[in-house]
Amino acid sequence: MALEERPVGKLDRAVIFLGPPGSGKGTQAKELAKKYGVPHLSTGDMLREHIALGTPLGLKVKPIMERGELVPDSLVLRMVAERIERPDCSNGFVFDGFPRTVTQAKYLGEMLKRQGFKQPFVIHMIIGTDVLMKRMTGRRVCKLCGEIYNIYDRPPKVEGICDNDGGELIHRPDDREEVVGPRLHAYEKQTAPLVTYYRRLGYLHDVDARKSVEEVKQDIQQLVSSMRGMR
Ligand code: AP5
């Protein structure tokens, strides 16, 4: 492994990315997880995998996700609880797209306490809705490795092909213009209250998500490295 690819140290907790669809949670969560050598847990990716495999959970959630609505808490919580009990999560993990409701956040708080983790570190991606439509309709994702591109701002070297592994780049069905509106609405109504919830607990750290991918990455890495020594 090259020196710059080696994990920099323990995370010892959950880092949570909180922000509207298209704000860059997945792009940045992957980078942070790689830096600390911990799992990147995207509930959206997990659910899409269930859909691709045609599992009973996948069959249940497919129409819900296609409408741009949130999947019921009970289904998501069971899936997450199973995942974070695995041994690869013992040094911490990075959540992307979870929790998304106050019920999920409370349940997560209990789970983390039970498993002896420190308080979570929440990164709040701040961005206006004006930019989000372009980010989502322009997004393309590698079918094999999940690398995230954007046809406007972050294009692959060859159109439709992943730079990493030659995989096919796909356009997510919920990135169609008519589904973006309901997704933003679900965020405002069900997820945005978590900003107040986590701010009151003192866990929230604001990041300006309008900046370039590299600038946002620097800001996040600075914030996270400053959390050492926190309880
Ligand atoms: P999920 O997959 O979590 O989607 P999301 O939260 O809607 O977020 P996105 O993946 O759309 O965006 P992102 O913020 O990760 O942005 P990205 O980095 O890709 O959820 C999908 C669905 O699953 C939900 O609607 C729901 O139905 C269900 N679900 C999932 N979790 C759930 C839960 N906990 N409870 C209930 N239901 C749940 O970036 C977007 C684009 O912008 C990319 O093209 C990227 O290249 C580009 N970009 C990123 N950063 C920048 C930058 N700084 N400058 C310019 N371009 C950038």
C-alpha cells in the first residue's frame, strides 16, 4: 500500500454526514473513510444493493425510493443495526445518509452508547437548493466501484466509463428531474430537524458545501483531525 493510502489513525466513533440530496455527502464520506481506514456506510447504497439483488427488502423499498420518499424507519434501523455489529466497525465508521429522522438519530444514539463508542461527530453540509438540481441530474455513478462523477463538474476521462475500473456509469433513477423535488421536500420535512437536534447536543459542525470538492475535503479533514481529545 502506498504511503498516502495508509489510514492515518483511529476514528473511535461514528462520523455522520448530514445534508440535502446532492450536497456531496457520498463524495466526501468515501474520502474520509479511506483516510481513516474505516467502513463507509451509505444507507442509500445498501438499499440500492438490496434492490439490485431482488431481496424481500429490495422489493419493498424500490417503489418508495423511485418516488423520492424516505424508507420507513423500522426497515432502515434493522439494516443498520446488523451492519455496525460487524467486526470491521470496531474502530468507527462514516455514515452517509443516516440518520435521516429524529427517530433514527435517537435509536443510533442508544446503539452507539451500548457499543461503547464516543459521541458522534456530525458534519453538516450547507448548500442552497439552486445548485442541487445540476449536481443530481449531472451525477453518474460507476456500476462496479460506486465512484461518483458529474458530467458538468467532474467528468470521467471517457464518457460513460469509470476511470478506476472501466465500469459502466449509470444515472440513478431517483436523479430524474421529477424525483429531485420530492427528495428535497422529504429532506426539509423529515431530515432538516436533525440540524437543530444535533446542534443542541453540541455534535454539529458546519461545512460550506458550495466550495470545490478539494476545498470541502480540506475543511472536513481539518475539522475531523481537531476532534482528537474530545470525549
Ligand atoms: P441516498 O443514496 O442517501 O441519497 P441522498 O441523501 O439523496 O444523497 P445523494 O446520494 O443524492 O447525494 P450526496 O449528498 O451523497 O451527493 P454526492 O456526493 O453523490 O438516498 C437515496 C434514497 O434512499 C432516499 O431518497 C431514501 O428513499 C432512501 N434512504 C437512504 N437512506 C435512508 C434513511 N436513513 N432513511 C430512510 N430512507 C433512506 O454528489 C452529488 C453530485 O455532485 C455528484 O455528481 C458529485 O460529483 C457532485 N459534487 C459533489 N461535491 C461537489 C462539489 N463540492 N462541487 C461540485 N460538484 C460536487
